[in-house]
Amino acid sequence: MSRSFLDHGERGSGTVLAAGLSLVVIMAMALVLLLAQSAVMASRAAAAADLAALAAADALRGLTPGEPCAVAEEVASRHAARVVSCSPGAGQTIEVRTELLARTTLGTATGRARAGPPP
């Protein structure tokens, strides 16, 4: 048998291997981007909760006008979030839970914050 006849069985195997490795790299990149997007959304939800809780605590203490939970809802809406729960606690504290209006493929990002004087 000639040498060229034996090499035909291996033809194209490098292309298949390169295509497979490329697919694995693309899938890994997509997963990393999805996780990074989820981290950013969670950070945005936490920031919206923090700011809403601080504004509500100021309203609760009488430093700014308005009803605390209404103020929290207004501040959260400015940050593309909605207030899931708003509950005043003991000692002029308030706890706010928010949820971003935008959703990712992994679900909705939520945040929770408590504001007021130290316990």
C-alpha cells in the first residue's frame, strides 16, 4: 500500500478537534458572561434596596417629608426596581426588600437592606 492511501483516514480530524474545542470555549465564555450579568444585577438590586431604605429611614425619623414606604417605593422606582416589602422595625429602623424590574435568564435579582440608628 502506498503512504498516501494510509493518510486518508486521518484527514479532517484536526478540523473536527478544533471545532469541538471552539465550541467548548464559546460555551464557557457564555457561562462566564451570564454569571457576570447576574452579579451586576444583584449589585444593582442591593444598591436600590440600600438607597430606598436610607430614604425611608429619613422619612421615618421626620428628616424628609412623606410616608416612609411611599418614599422607598419612589426611590426604588428611580433605580428600575420595585419594593417587595417595606416594614418599620423597633427603634426607628426600617427594612426594605427590592426586586429589579429587568429579569435575567437566571431569574430576578433581589436586594434587602435595613436602615436606621444602630441597634
